[in-house]
Amino acid sequence: MLALRARTLFDGVGPELVERPLVLVEGGRVVDVRAGGRAPAGAELIDLGAVTLLPGFVDTHVHLAFDASDDVVGRLRSADDEELLTRMRAAGRAALAAGVTTVRDLGDRGYLALRLRDETAKDPAAGPRVLASGPPVTRPGGHCWFLGGEAAGVEGMCAAVRERAERGVDVVKVMVTGGDLTPGSDPYRAQYGHAELRAAVREAHRHELPVTAHAHAASGIADAVAAGFDSVEHCSFVTEDGVDDHDRRVIDEMARVGVAASLTLGSLPGGPPPPEPAARRLPGLAAGLAEMRRAGVIMACGSDSGIFPAKAHGGYPYSVTAMAGLGFTSLEALRAATSTAARVCGVACHKGCIAPGYDADLVAVAGDPLADITAVYAVTAVFRGGVRVV
């Protein structure tokens, strides 16, 4: 048995920190959480010092196959599978070092993220647990077509989802609108009609798979909600000229039926600015988040890591602090990065909290992140499945 001592603990849910916690771990799972007290006889005690223990972060949106370079598409297309997998392994280790113990990869090539999922399942030090979508479903020539997920028409959409189910993906991702990363693709225009989107949703749910939608613009978000998607990636409610377009009816419907928003916030400080289209969205973002917060929409914290230099792998703590900087409390931001993120990813029964029966995925940070959210930058230890990896 392993016994971990810290100064304080945030369990992923509660508003108060546990003082002088003792976390008991056995077989890769938490078996008890105590406030104070002695370690059981025979337990290996690790006193982590003046730190706060948190649940391991859950990043709801990454692209391990993108290398955060100035030419992510060109470098991906020029790499063979083994070279690409090597890069993905490095990306996963960078995320783990930043305290991210679970990632949801929402766009790879050739289902390579499933190979990485198997590797990290066997070796906690190899990287975070990976939840993988495989290549995102996109229309021919559409957003991220180069990843190999092109499909169109009702039958084509059903076939694409069946292929992913047979491959063993954890989630299906559909590019409901275009995106910035693909020349000729329009992030403000729909890629699919209602019948195609409904077919994808029905087929995914028939295979008991969640389905998430890439959508920035209000029209795409509305299409995804109407079609029955479980979550919406980005969900920034913007228009081509950068003016916000927060459709209150759509937001209220998201809250009513439980469609989650997987936000992709934050970037590394001091680096190159985000591309102009992404930068244009920022002014209206806070208003849209405030509307979703008011309505009670489920909101989780993702990074979209890998897509450009300011979104380098390992930068997830900046996503957490960005959420706090956009009107959320430190408590809300921490929940969005732990228990709520685990819920959106479908792993809330064993990830995202520090409680008996949960996986011993833990991160220690210097300081008190409830008082000062920037404490999440100072990662001093990471455990995955009870194994210390940092």
C-alpha cells in the first residue's frame, strides 16, 4: 500500500480543501482519503510537502499527431506512420509532465492514437491514458480531410461510424463545420445537412459511442444540438466578422438536454500569437461563456494542443488559467479540468476525483490553486494509476 501526504487536497468536486490529507493507494486505485492521521503499518509513506494534491487533469481535446509547428499539416503529411507515432509518444509525455493523466485525442491519422492508447495502458510512464476518436469524419475535401476521414451522404456517414466502432474508438468526432487549419475550408459554414448529422449520431449511439461535433459558428452549434450530438468542441458562437452571435435558444437547449461544451482555451505566453482567424474570436468569447454559464451548460476544459506553436503539448495548465481569466472562479476552472472533464469524456466513474474506488491519477502543485489558480503551473509530482511518473 502507498500512502501520500500533502498539505492540502482538492478532491475534484468540493469547495473546501482537505487539510493534511492522507491518500491511501493500492492496486492503482484510491482506497481511502483521510484528513490527518497516521499511515497504516507497512504502508510506503511519501510526504509530498507543502503542495496541494489534485485529481490528474483530463484534457478533453488534443491532437497528438500535430506537432505545434508552423506547418503542422505539411509535417504530418510528410511523416510515415512510425515517425508520426514517435512524435505522438513525445506529445503524450509532455502532457503527462504537465499533470494531464487522461487525454481525449480528437483527430489522428490512421488510428495511430489507438496504438498509443494500448501502449500507455501497459506503461503509465509512457504517457496519459488516451481516449481516441481516430480520423474525424469530414466531407470530401473538408476540414482535416488529409487525416483520412472523408465521408458524405447518409449511408457514407453510417459506414464511417461503423468503421470507427469496429476499430474500437472511444468517441466519434464529426466536423460539422469547416475549420481554420484547412485551406478552402470555411469554419462559418456547415459541411453536412441534418439528415447526415442525424445518421452519424444514430449510428454512434447504436454502437454505444458518444459523438462530438467540431463547431465554432452559431449555425454549426445549432445544427449539432438539433442532431443530438453529445458535446460540441470549441463552441465559441462567433461569426466571420468576429462579432459574437450567442443564440440564447440554442444555449438554453444545450443546458436542457445536457449537450456539453468542450472549450479549447489558452495558449503559451510569450510565444507567437495565434493565427488571425483564431485571434479574431477572442473578444466575443467571454460573452458567450458567460451566457452558457448563466444557462447552466456543462463546460469542460480542453486545450486543442498541437494545432499551432502557441498550443504546444504540455501547455494544458494555461488552458485552466485561461478559463479562470474569462470570468470563472478558480473552483469552476479546476472542476472543468478534472471531474467535469472526466464526465464529458465518459470516464467520470473512475477519473477526475480523488475518492475511494477512483484511479490513483494525481497531480501535486506547489501552492493553493483555489486561492491562486496559477499554482497549476508548478507541478511537483504526477501519479498515474498509483505509479509516480514525474
